[in-house]
Amino acid sequence: MFSAKSPENIDAIYQGLKMLETIEGGWLLRVTKNTKVDQIANDIDVVVYGEFPDEAALALYKSNSVYEDCTAIVRPLRDKRIAVDIPA
């Protein structure tokens, strides 16, 4: 989950994170903007949802050059980055 430093950066963060969907592998990955329907907590702007079969697949995904390119684009524009790892 990502929040933008400035509202003007949300689209750039979204487009940068969408690059991650081009990384091929045996996993599910979706990038979407937060619709902000909840009336209370709306500080997250973009969500990356992934399901990986194991830690090796996650490591392979993170080692891809597209992941590095995405990080270079998004990191300077984001404020919060929240990651949660849970077993399925």
C-alpha cells in the first residue's frame, strides 16, 4: 500500500507500480488505485496486491529489473509504503 507525498503524484505512482504487472511468473499481481469509499481512513492511494506460491517466487519477482525500475520511479514520490506478508 502506498500513499503519495502530494496528490499530484498519485497517477505517476500508479503508472510506475503498474509496471510490476508486466513481470511474468507463477503468481498473481494486481495494482489499483484506492477507491476511498471508506469514510474514515483514506490515506492510502495505491494498492499492490500479490499472491506468491512461496518465498522463492517472491524473491524472483523482486530480483527482476522491472521491479528495480519501478522502485526508482515510485520511491521519490511516495510517502508511506506499507507491506504485509501473510501465509495463504
